Amino acid sequence: MIVRSSFAFSFLAGAAGLSGCGGDAPDPARAERLAVEPAEGAAGASSRATRPSPTTDARFVSVQPVAAARSERKPAPEALRIERGQHFTYALPPGWRVGEDGQFAVTLIAPDDKALTILVGNAGMPLGYPPEQYVYEKLSALHPDGLRLGAPRAATPASGFERAVEFDVTYSIGGAPCCGVAKWHAAGAYDSATMAMTAALSEEKQWKSYSTWLPSVAEQISALDGAAFGARGVMAQNVQNSTAYAEAARRYREESQRNWQQTTDDRNASVDRRNAQFREDLGAVQAWTNPYDAQKSMELPTTHSYYWIDREGNVVGTDDPSADPNVGSPAEWRSMKRSRP
């Protein structure tokens, strides 16, 4: 039996790919040939039409592809807002929030709390401090389980730094596996270095979406003032240390000068004593102090053990320690003492 109804024509035209939704116009001749096929062909088609399809079979459930969460999608450049914090400026993706904004660290957190970026830094670090140790210590503040760092690789430092090393990071939080990238940055000074770590982290199942853009967002952070990373405090401490060092050096020089001068004076005094003793021995004289003028000494012969002097400068000598010229004399006599050079 040949079916020529308009319904049959329309169905066959659609089956033959002749729909007008963007295709060519229907071919009546081709539709006619399809309509007069042998009956067994129509029967076969009828049999196929009665087979169950995934859309009608109860064993199948319709599933829609899972779209990436809004926070995982790479934001358009114009969508990134440059925020000004207390000590840093940073790029904030749409919907993200600031977790910490302090002198030493800035953290940005995704809307679903399953991704974040970290900046943490310190001024005054020892020169040669190992990058992997610094990164491990800073990430340990998250209290992760099974924290592991990959092999270090050279990287481009953030603005204001001179060197950078990058590490792949894996860990888990509350049993959820996480991963990301952490980068160590350093800028050297005379006797210390400023070091910082930037990190982009997320749950492992989301990292594929974040890996193409989140690390670069983590690095778009710049210091606003000298207080960032505690640099101002380190500078003040360095100034204080330098001042203290200069004061200590000054005291040391003064003490050294005093010690040297004392040594020189003692040596000169010793030479003077030896010379005076030699002169006395050579000339058979001794130096005696004038009690009326203690600043002057008098050289007297060694013929007597005791000498007396009056105000007129008259000197008498004796070997009797009990003798006193004041007895029976109107003049005032005073005993003279040996003068030691």
C-alpha cells in the first residue's frame, strides 16, 4: 500500500535531511522514491521504530553536562578590580572576597571557599635562606595534611623582586585533596633579604579550571608603603643597630685612646723616674718637696737624712730625727719630704 498523505511526506522529507532549518529546499522526486519503497522495507522501518530508545527506556536517565562554576571561570581582564588595602594593592576576581589584609599577608578566597590566593612576606630575612624551606613554612600555616612540594623551577619574579622559584604543591584539608602552585620571590639588601610567597590553591578537582589564570592573579599584588612586609621596622631596626654600632665603636676608640695614653704616660713616668734616680745617684743629690710651695722641688745633697726649710727659703739638715729647729728660733721651720719623680 502506498501512503501519500502530507504527514508521511513531511516525515520522510525530515528523515531524508530535507528540513528547511538552514538546509536546501525539499526534493519532491526523492521523497516520491522513498514513498514507493517495497513493503518489506517499510516493515523493517516499522520494526526499527518500535525498538526502545535511550529517551524512552527507563534504564536511562537524561544528564546535562556540568558547567564550570562561575568562580572557576577565567574572568575577563576588565572584570578584575584593583583593590587598595592597608599596605598592598591586589586584583580581586568577581565574587571573591578578602580573607586577610595585613602588613605581612593578603589572602583572597573564592565564593565557594574551595580556592584561594595567598601573599605572605617578610623583610630582614637572612641571605641564603632556602626557598623551599620558606615556602613550606608559610604553607604550613594552613595546617594542611601531607603537604608536599614539587621540584623547584626557575620562574619570573613579581614586580619589585629580583629572583623567583616556583613549586607545585599538593596537600589535603579535611580529607579533600588540594593542589596548586607556590612561588618564592626574593630581593636582596646589604645584609638581609625581603622574601615573599605567592600561591594559588584549590581543590584538586577544580584546579584544571584555575591553573590557567589564578596564579597570575596571585602575583598582581604590589606594596603601597614601607610598612609592607615589615620593611619599615627592619629599616628602623637597622638604623638603631647602626647607631648603636657607631656609639659602641666611638666608645671603643675612646677607651683604646685612654688605654694607649695611660700606657704612654706610665712608660714616660717610668723613664723619668729612672732618669731622676740616675741623676741623683750620679750627682749625689736627692729631690725634696718645699712645704711652702708643693709645686716646686729642691735638689739637696745626700749628706743628711732630714731637712727643714723656713719661709725665707733657708734650709738646714740633720741626721737626728728628733731634732726640731723651731725650738728656740723665732723663724717658722717646716720639715721637708722626699720628692718622688
